[in-house]
Amino acid sequence: MNWISKIPLQHHSKYAQIKYLSAQFQLHPLLTQHLYNQGFSNFAKLDAFIFPKLSNMHDPFLMNEMKVAVTRILGAIQRNEHIHIFGDYDCDGITASTIVYLALKELGANVSSQLPLRSEGYGLSDNAVHQLDEKVSLIITVDNGSSAHDALRAAKEKGVDVIVTDHHEVLNDRANCLAFLNPKRKDNTYPFTNLCGAGVALKLVQAIYITLNRDWIRGTEPFLDIVMLGTIADMMPLKDENRIFCYHGLRKLQHSPRKAFGLLLDTLKTKGVDSSTIGFSLGPIFNACGRIGDPNLAATILQSTEPTPRQIKELISLNEKRKEITMEQFKSVIHIIQNNRLHLSPVIVVKGDFNKGIIGILASRIVNHYKKPAIVIANDGTGSARSLQSSDFSIIDCIGECGEYLNKFGGHTMAAGLSISPNENQIELFRYAIQLAAMKQKITIVANWYVGILPLDCFPGAIFDDLLALEPFGMGMPKPVFCSKNTNLCSYSTFGKDKEHIKMNINQHVAYGFSKSNHFNNWNENSQVDILYTPHCYEEKNFLVQDCFIV
């Protein structure tokens, strides 16, 4: 179970300071304690968190080679050169390419954008370079390019300049291109390394506006909802600049959404918009395009001033299809893991007849199910890896030690992609090597931390209002988790295709436990339940169960 409480508020060594900060910001003391535990331990830090300012964004020219990139782009615009943006098929790639495309288009550039189909593989390829329009003289990659060495060589031979903008780990030498913008560079000079691809794209746009002596705050504001979507969908920590982007992007989405988002939210009949809406609704919808369809559809919708209801319905339909495929294949992957006892290894490596578009989702679900890092490999050798959240285990470092068994690989601490020869002998060699590499790192059992004991049936309604003001929450900045001991349920019901989810009624409150119905096999009317929970929907004031068990 591994439930661990933070120091109770009344016993906290900084109790007086927390209470004082609570009064200053008119926050519930338990929320102030939660933020204090996250490092917001004085007025200045808490003020910067609660009221993040766009003016506090970092100077984009602190990023290596930014000036070279901006000079080349502005020169290309002035000379009416054909600029081609090459992105990635996931939500981050879709949003990153949209930001650069819209900004350059507004500046009068002759610009086009392209996202590869998943079947064409990740990143800029030499094949994509050879198929370019002959008039293209400048390529800007977004959310890819750090390891596209063959493609960059092909572009150079063709006389095409390339500016790489990316955020993935730089596993080999510097990309051989005109300018290389990546806060993960080994010689990085930028103060925040956890930008997503869309975040790096926004920094490029900010630098262009500064160079043109334009109001860069006003200039970048229209893109904040887009960069927020990319940041949350790519599971970046909501700290530093990401917090600034997402705070203002969320409020833009709530109060003045662009046409595409407005149509989408209306079609989904979404009542309130918060970070959960992005992470569990909009993000998966945009990702679904690249998983089982054409990501250029999503990019076209975002880049259009007049997206159509039919396009929006097509996006939603693709995601519904993706959900069905995921549900069927997750049952299959669990069956393979159990039958082959793969879950006994430090890193679960499973190969099967899986849809390449959802192997990343399957890997994430395996991690959640077994609490171990996981790698899922499709029949053609395409693999996707995920690490364990809230642990220090780096999946890309682990894979990097086994590079000799792979055709290619890339990614970051929490997620990575790879390609391997799909014959069983090669898979077994890789599976063995990855376990040895994993043993060099510490795979911690993730604890379920909670702020304090707070009976769910008497949860203070004011906390919902406070939390809404503190949005967004997500990776690196979680909602507070509370513990409700010996809780009496009025009733419960199951839902979902396989009745895997549970809805609990606790006095006037409702709590949802996704994939938690198996915890209630032995429940009866006299049973009491211990629950770890967090506030979920602000509109309906319901809760999300993190963990639970019958007392």
C-alpha cells in the first residue's frame, strides 16, 4: 500500500509561517502547506506561483545559437525564401509546428508545414529531405531533429539550411545544422531545461519579436493556449516557464478560446475547463490523430481561422476509435506479460501484435498497473518506453546503455522511442541487457504521499474554489492528495465496458475510482473504506480516488 503522510500541519516546524502565508494569500491552510511542501516557502515564491507574470519569461537569447536562428529566419522572410517546417506526429509536434507556422505567416513568410505519418517514422528523415519542394531553402524542425544526422547530411548536400528546434535528450554529438536550439544540449546555457517542443518553438517566436522591436508579450499571447496544450500533453513539469505558459494559456482557453478549441469544447459539451480537461480530453484527442490517423488534420484545424464542425467531429471520432483499440490491446498485453512472467523483471519488455500508434499508451498503462518501467515493442520492431512517475529512474539512460542492440532510439527521462530488429533472438538479447542496465539505477517503489487526514464526507467546499484559482496542476505540480480513514459508503456502482471503474456515494459527495472496482470484491454494507483522494471536477465538486482498500 505504501501510503505516507506529510508532517501534519499542527506539528509542522514552520506551522506559524504556513498559517501566516495562508492568511496573506487567503488560502486554506492545508493548501498552503501543500505548496510549502512543493518549495513555495516564502511570500515571493508563493506570489510568483499564484500570480505568474509573462514578463518573468526568460530571455530567449540565453538559449544557445538563438541569434543565428533568428537572423537566418528574418533574412529568409526578407528574401521571400520558401521556409518548410517539419514537425512530429504527436500533440507536442502538432502544437509546436502550429506556433512557428502561424507566427511566420503573420510576418509575411512564404512558409509551409509538414508532419510525418507514424508509419513514416519519427523525425526528419533523409527521404523527407529528398522529397522536398525544390524551392525550399530553409527547414525548421520542431520537436525533433537532435538525432536526425542522416537527414541533416542530406539537406546540406542539397544546399538547404536547417534550424533544429527540439527538447529531446542529445544522445550523440551536436546536430550538424545551421542552428541547434535545444535546452537539453550538453553545453546548454538556458536556465530552464524542461521545455517541450512547443515551448522551444514559442521561445523562437519570442526572440523574433524582440529582434523586430515588437511587443513580444502581446505577440506571444495568442499562442499561449497552444503551448499549454503541447506542454501538458507531453507531460512536462509545470514549473518555471511551463507554469507561466500554462497559467495564462488555461485562462485564455477559459475566457477567449480560439475557434478550433471553442468548437471542440462545445462539441464535447464541456462545462468547466481546467488542466484535467487538457490532460484527459483535449490532449488525447490531438494525439489520436498521429496515433491512428494523419496528424496534419489536427495541424490544419489549429492553423485555420475557420475550422469546420465536420473536421472537429473527425478528430473526436479518431479518438473514440483509439480508445477501443487501446482497451482490446491492453487485455492482450497483460495476458502476454502474465503468461511469460515478464512482470518479475526490473523493466517489463513485451513484444506483440500491437498497433504502433498506441504502444506508448500501452507502456504507460503497464507502468501504472505493475509500478515498473515498461517497453512495448510492435511486430515490426518499433518500440515505446515509459518510466515510473515520481521516481528518479531515467528510461532513456537505461536504453542508452543498450544501444548496440538497437537500430535507433531517442527520448527523455520519462519517455522514449526505439527501433530494433524484430527477431526473437535480438529481442531476448535486448531484454537481458536492459535488466542489467536497470540494476545500475535505483528503481524506487513510489510512495503515495498525502497532505493530511481529511474525511471525505466533510470536505470543505472552499478548497475547490482555492484549487481552481491555483490551476493548472499536472506533472511536477500535483493536486494535493488527502486521506479519508474508515469511510462509510452510502452505496457504490461500477461502470465501464468491463465494469472496471467505480462510483462511490459518500453522503452528498461522489468519488470516482478508475480501474479500482477490483478493490471492492469483498465489500458489504458494514464495510468501511480507507481512501486516498484528490478534488477532481470543480463544477460538480466531485473527487478522484488515487487508492483505496476495504478496512
